[in-house]
Amino acid sequence: APDNAGNDAYVTPDGAGKKDGSDWDNALAGNAGGLQAAWDSAGAGKTVFVASGTYAEVQLLIKTGGTSSSSPKCFIGVDRGAGRPVFQGSWKKEAPEAGKPLIVVSSGASYIEIRDLELKSYKSAVIASGPNTGLHISNVDVQDSRDAFVFDGGATAEKPDGGSHDILLQDCEIIRYTKRGVRIQDGVSQMRVINCVADAGGKDYCVEVFPIGFAVQGNYRSKLPGVMDHDIHFINCEARGNYNDAGKDKYWNADGFCAEHNTRDLVYINCRAFDNTDGGWDVKSPNPVLVGCVAARNKRNYRLWSNPGPALMVNCIGENAILRGGSGTAAGLHASGGNIYVQGSTFRNNNIGVDLDKSSAIVTLLQTKIEVPADGKASTIEDGGVLRVIDEKK
């Protein structure tokens, strides 16, 4: 181990001096195994500082963390005159299943802070194989990836509430990905996603079925009984350019924000979704809350399947819905079941303002405005759904 084992550690691309990581003048060589050596040698509440420069094809396996939320172990990029450190991989969208992640956080590793990094062409930036507690990631920007950030809660059928919690993803920009900007699954709870952008790249970057900006998947992958993702807040996030061409008569998927059935207590505040070939929001969670959100130029700006409900939308806007191809209808709000309450919102310039396609769909509009083009419909109701309009906003 380096001579400064148990202390902070310093890394530059080529190293310096004694290369023991004790300070910048004796930094470990990041392009020669220095990242892993630095992390393994640093103490539980210490920091690995990574300097400006390019780090090519490197990886970091995190098996140990800090001791508490007030004493995390940190991996932090430092601008020493040439910007944040840049991690350059070789992942390509033409072979999306190949390649490797930059950082893998092992099950049980907790109280970890990762921030101030740039990544290019890695399959993933961070894969967290939970359960993990107190994993905080901020100001990590990613270009060209498959799943940029993966949070696997690691909950089990025996301990469905024992998954990852106290998770923060903040101030991250994810540009061009083929599957998921942010993938949350298998028992993640008490998570905040703040000021993050996921832009899949649109038609020109579509090579897989199918991209989603922010996906809360519950136990969709593991199928473990009782396991849910819950109490997750998205604040001031944006999802755009998720594109899927499934063919003329098929359903074109690809959503901005998506949540599967085995999720609950999801909150979206001041979030935005633009130019997705399916839903700006496609949420099957039973009780989502959307406040101050904007969806535009998606097929279904908002699609809610909130059985039994209630789902709540307050002061939201859904406009200019576009059917780019395939089957399905374009709408401001598409209700696929459950009780949905909409207050103080506006749906404008959609060919269908509000579309109810299930008998179980009950939509209540309170002080909400619907404006449609001359050939459009304010609402369509199929199979016995119920639409209530109260005190329509003028």
C-alpha cells in the first residue's frame, strides 16, 4: 500500500515524485492503477482527490466507505487549471452491451461521496449494487453511455425494506445513452434526484429498445415479492430525446420519466419532459404527485396508470403532443386507470386534451384548462371511464 495508508490520497494521470499519493507533489499515477490504490489506501472518512487531466480506460471498485453520514469516504475531482478530470472509455453505441463501468459500488459499501467528474464513452458511470446507505453523487456529467447511473437496491424477499436508502444524485448532465439515463430498481428508497438532465439524443442515437430518461423499475427485474422502490423525489429534472422507432404498426415506446407498478410515493417537482416518442411521464405507481411540471411534444405528455390512486397533478402543463409514428393516440393527459386529480393545470394544443381509455379511469379536473386546435377533442372517454370537470379555469 502507499506510504500514506489511512490518510487522504492524491491522484494525477501520470503521478509525480514518490508516487505514494501523500500530496500533489507525490501523486499516484491514475493511468497506472493509481485510482484503485488510492481508494484502497485512504481511510474510512478520508478523500481521494483526482486532478485535472485524462484518465483512459480506468476503473474503480468501491468495497469500503465511510463510517457515517457526517464522515463519508469521498472521491472528488479537482480542477487544477485544466477543468475537472475526464475519464475516457471506449464504449460505443454500435455495440452497446460491450464495455465497462467507471465505478462499481459493492453491496454493503456505504457513506460514499462522488463528485466533480466528467465521463466519455463508458458503459456506465456508476453502478451501485446495494444495499448501500448514504451514497451521494453530484456534478458528474456523462456523455455516451448505455445506462449512465444504476442504483440496484439489493432488497430481498426476506427483507423487502432492507434495500438502498439515503441516496442523492444531484447536478448531473447525461447526454446520449441507449437504455437509461438513471435506472432505479429492486428496493431503493429515500432517494433524491435534483437538477439532473437526461438527453438520450433523439432519432440519431436510437439503437436499442428502448431509452428512458429516469426509470423507477421496482422489482421489474428481480420479481422478488414485496420489493418496491419508494419515497423517491425528482426535483427540477429534465428528460428529453428518448426515441424508439418500432415500425409502422407497432407501439413506439421511450419515455422521459417512467415508473413501474411496484413503486410508491414518487414525487416530481418542477420537472420537464420534451420530445419523447411515448410518454413525457409514463407512471404506473399507485400514488404519484406531480407539481409544477411541464411536458411538451411527447406522444402522451402525461400517461398515468394509478390504480387505485390517487394520483395528483398540480399546476402542470401538457402541450403540443405529437404522434411521431406507430400506434396509439397523442394526448395531453392519457389516463389508463385509477383516480387522478388534476388541479390548476393546463392542457393546450393537443389533438386530444384528456384521454380516458379504461373503465377504471376516473379523472377529476379542478380549475384546469383544456385548449385544443379546431379539429381536436377536449376529451375522449372509452369503456365507461369517468371525467369530472369542476370550476374550469378560464
